[in-house]
Amino acid sequence: MAVTTSGSLPDEVYDIVVIGAGVVGTAIARELARYPLRIALVEASDDVGDGTSKANTAILHTGFDAVPGSLESRLVREGQRLLAAYAAEAGIPVEPVGALLVAWDDEQLAALPRLVEKAERNGYRETRIIGADELYAREPCLGPGALGALDVPGESVICPWTTTLAYATQAVRAGADLHLNCAVKRVDAGSAHELTTVRGPLRTHTLINAAGLRADEIDRMLGHADFTVRPRRGQLMVFDKFARDLVRHILLPVPTALGKGVLVAPTVYGNVLLGPTAEDLEDKTATRSTAEGLAFLRERGGRVLPALLDEEVTAVYAGLRAATEDDDYQIRHHPEQRYMTVGGIRSTGLTASMAIAAHVVELLAGAGRELGTPRDHEPVRMPNIGEAFPRPYERADLIAADPEYGRLVCHCERVSRGEIRDALASTIAPSTPEGLRRRTRARGGRCQGFYCGAAVRALLAPGATGACAASEGGGPSLRPEVGP
């Protein structure tokens, strides 16, 4: 097993190479690593989960409103069950808060029975329609004028960063190679596929394309034009933790053809999320937020939860979904080429990720690909960065055993030097402040790194040996009054 970020690539022919280390690509690599195969996962960025997977609404879906009979519907339903169990085992933060689809006019109210029927066709039978009185009893800060809602109790919020990292960690520990900073520029088919990457050539017998926004481009390198990815930008706003008591459920509008619309939702980190927009673009790098987009979100958010607009915004961000001309996932197997595309995976991809991985293995085996006898993964337990369970700074036993867990570096998010030290020594260590933030929440709070940025950069500097080497003193010992 190896994690490489620079230098030449191995001079060998892998059994299978997976392009793309987002949540879907890492899930596929993890599943394949159970077999006696030489697996490589290649990623253009310097970290796993650095594309669409890092910038989504972080919902663990039930699949109640998927297109009935679609591949997405089946895989979301299966994936929700698999990921919920895996999250509990691996320590991935999940909060089962439930969702309410709020009807604001008679037309939306009339659509709710059809959504109940759709949910039942998708195998989800827990929805029910509630009236305005129950709705306001459950969400007292909801804006005026709501007529009722569809209650979907199985919806949850989850940490997408920890999920992707857990998959990748298990894949690498099971023997897979992870090659970062390794964008694929060309694919030449032969007795083995030869990938021309920015770090040199890479060869493989079988190629799996999970390249997200670039999946259609890789597809065309293999001679296919089955779909086109048109990025759909979703801008989102993150509100400070003081807003958390304003909302108890994921609040959704009645869905449209473009998606679930603008939601207001709690996050596992203790914040409140507002978004996303749904803007079809041509530019696959257009992850900038816009004044127009944020104004649109504030207008929608003010209708749903008026008091939210009085709260502090700690961050804004934008993600690009890999939308295609088709409503379903684009998973296409070409056995004669030893090639598979796993494309068009949109906002439900996080939920469906484990089921997508199992489906990919089934397709390979069904086409006669000899995989060997699978083995169980060694369990992995990820550091908790959610608020549903005690964080290290709250655990007297942990601090007594190792005082570094009681010395805060990031006061806004209560991140200790012990957590940063552990992240830097982990199987897939961060190389940037952003990568460290996704592993620990450092620099993710209301000051956005204004106070802790220098200490965090020092800890990441080449030659720093452990959390204590970066800044002597490094902040006060933990005290109850420590905070922003």
C-alpha cells in the first residue's frame, strides 16, 4: 500500500485503476481492495474528496423522491442502509433529524399525496402528511403562511468529509495505492490501458472511471459519448452555531425538476446550512459564489426561517454537481474494453456510494472478471468531528491520558493540538490547511482561521514534528471559558 503525492508512478500493470477519489471513487476502491487484486486510485487533486464530495448538502437520503424504478432509486435505498451501519461502525458523524417538505400554497399542498405515493413506489413507507398546527409545533421558528408538510422521518445529516476519508483509509490499509496530484490527460487502450498522467504513465488491465465532473471527458478518451456532464452549481451559506436552535429538521420545499430546491438544515458540526442554488453552467471550475446567488438564498431563507437572517454567516461556498441530460446515474460497463463508467452521480451519490461500489463489483463479476475470494476489511474508527458525540476537548479521560487533547489551537471549533497531531500522522495525511480543516474542523469556525491560521500553518510546515513542535505554548490549556 502507498500514498504518493509526487514523483514517478510504479512501473507495473495494476489489475484495476479507479480514476477519481471522491466519495464514489473511494467507495469503489475500498470495495475492490477486499479482493486479492492490485488496485490504484488516482486523483487530480492533492487530497481525497476535494471536488464535488467536499461541497454538498451532506444529507443521508432515504430516496423517497427518486425516480421510481431507476438505478438511482435502488442504489440510494440500498446505500442508505449500508452507509448508516458503516457510519456507526467507523465513527462517522450522523444525526437522524428527519425532514419536513413544507407546502406554502394550495398547489404544493395538493402535491404532497403524490409524493407519498412516489415514496411508497420507492419502497419507503414512513412518510405522512401533517397539518399546519403540528408543523408549527415541531418548527416554531418557521415563517408564517405554511399550510402543511410531508414528514420524512428517515432523513439524516452526515459528515461527507469523514465518509470519503474513511473509505480511502480502508482501501489504502487493505493494499490499494493512492496517487494524488495525478490528473489523467490521455488513455490509450491495448493489452493494458496506458494512462498518461501529469506524473507519468500508469498501466492497468481494467479501468473504472469515477471522475465526477470529468467523467464524460474520460469516457470520450475510450471512444464513448453516452452522456455529457453539464455542471450544476449549488451555492450555500453556513450560519454560526448560535443559529442551531432555530431549526430542528431538514426543511425542504416541494421538489422541482432541478432538484430538492433551497433547504434549511442543521449540520453535524452544529451550524445551520442554507442552500443550494441550482445554476446550469458550462465551466467545470466555476466554484465561485456570486452576489446574485447569495441574495437569492437570503430571500428564500427569509421566507422559510425569518430569524435566520439575523444570525452571523460564518462561510459561503459553492459546489458543482455532475448533472447530465439523463435523470438517472450513468453506470455503463464495456467488458470488451475492460472499462466501466460511473458517471452522472449527483447529490445522492454520498448516500448511494457503498451500494454503487457493490454494483460495480457485481457488474465486473457478472461479465466474467475473476476477482478472487473477498476478505473482510479491518475495522476503521475515524476521529469524531461532529457534535452528536463528545469531542476530545470534552473528554476528561482522554485529556488525562494525553494533555495535548486539552490544548486548543482553534478556539472557534474547539480543535486540540492532539487532534491535529493525529491527523498529520494518519494514513492519508493532509498537506494543506483545507485538508486539515476537513479532518479536524480547524479554521472552520466563525473567525475562519483569523486567530488560529498562523498556528495551523506552522503545524503543517515541513519539518514540524508533531503538534508540539509548531508553536511553543500554542494557546492556553483547556478552560471552560475558552471560546471565540
